Amino acid sequence: MILVTGATGHVGSELVRRLAAAGEPVRAMTRRPATARFPAGAEAVYGDAADPESLAAAFAGVDGTFLMSAQAVGTAPEPTHDLALAAAAERAGVRRVVKLSTLDGGTGDDPIAHWQRTAEAAVTDPARGFAWTLLRPGRFMSNALQWAGQLRAGDEVAIPFADRPAASIDPADLAEIAAQALTTGEHSGAVHELSGPQSLTPTEELAVLGEILGRDLHVRPVPVEAARAGMSRYGFPPEVVDAIMRRTLDGDRGSEVLPTAEKVLGRPARTFAQWARAHAGEFPRP
């Protein structure tokens, strides 16, 4: 049995779909199993990393698991959700673990780096005995779905850091790599830094999306200080906001096209245009 945590997320939902289609026994963990929609063959189960006692049933009988957490950096002294998930996997005797991390992992000395180092160490600790794989992607192409609400109102989209390039990756490619790692032994002990095949700014991605949707879309830039204020309103501590700003404004971070995804997949990683065509129905039409 393979357990997918974060099963309603962009990567987790793709992974559940892929595993179910391949006939793999898959369990999809969510906080709302009664209302979540999963493909035939997938078992929905309640589990919440903020409620560690709920995890025993979710991990029971599991051989492999995909671990991810949406817990925001700085909301606790350490990544308590990642620690709880790893501990539950160990107690259940899970053998294979694929951890969704972030680009560069814990490189650096800011609060984000410390958080990611702790989260990854919870999986890579030899005492736990996992055959682990770390996936470290940068920006997701699916971040563009955040624009859908604004596109219902018109053709202008307010985007912070609109000229900041990144080699975004399709979550479906991440799910395919995760499925490989969970169903074979080929990626045990691997740390995969992953990107898509192009480095584009959000402005350029919006132009691609507009062409596919048949709309003349344009960006309304968000000033840097307004972006900073928005992060503060979301509850990030000041030191985390500072770290996010430094990382975001670093001209090189995440913009490099890396060869890893193509090598692991055995084919070119999907472009933003391919992602946008596949998800065009999730955006409003004119």
C-alpha cells in the first residue's frame, strides 16, 4: 500500500491519479475524506499532520509513502507537521519514503533554510531506516491557477515579482518521478533538484496563457513593499518575510534549467504551454 499525504494538492492529486491508473494500491490522506474526490481504486483516509494521533490509521499497512506539508515556515519553532509525518511512517514500518522538499533544500542560514534542513533530516536520518528520495522543485507551473479569480473580472492580473524568471515545473512531472521512486528501487538515496525546460517570468507565462485562452492578458505589477506587506498580513514572522524577500529577489535562484527531470523521466519535461493547454478549462473564458 502506498500512502499519499497532501493528496488534494497539485502534486499529490496527480500522484494518486497516476498510481490508481497503474493499478497500485493507493491510499489518499486528506482532512476531508467525505468530500474529497479521488479516482476509482484510491482509498480516501482521514489524516492531519497537525493531529498526530490521527496518523496511525492512515499509515497502517503502508509500505511506501509520499510526504509533503503545507505548514508555513515560521508558524512553529520547527516543522512540526513534517516531523509528525516522518515519525508516523517510522512507527508503521514504512520502507520507501519520497519527500517533497524545495529547491536548494536547506542551503543557507536563514529561517527557511533551517526549516527545510530539519524537515529533510526527519526523512534522511539513518536511524529511521527509510529508503528515501528527496524531490526539490522550484516554482510550480500550477501557481498560475492563482490568477483564475482575477481573470473572471477582466484581463488584468496583479502579480508580485512579475519579472522574476523561474524554470517552473509541471506538478504532473513531479508526480511521475515520485511514482517511479515509490514503485521501484531506482531512486533510493537520491536528491533530485528539479526544474522545467524553460526559464520564464510570470509576465511571459501570462502571455502564453492568454494566447491559449484567446485573451489579451496583461500584468499589473505589484510594488515590492506591497508584496512584503501582503506576506506580513498572512502571518509570516518578520524574519521569515525578510528571508522570502531575499530569496525571491535573488536573480539566479530557481531560474536555471536543470537536466534532472529529463534524465529521470526519460523524455523532455513539459513546457508551460503544454501545462496551460492541459489546464485551460480551469480558467474562465472571455
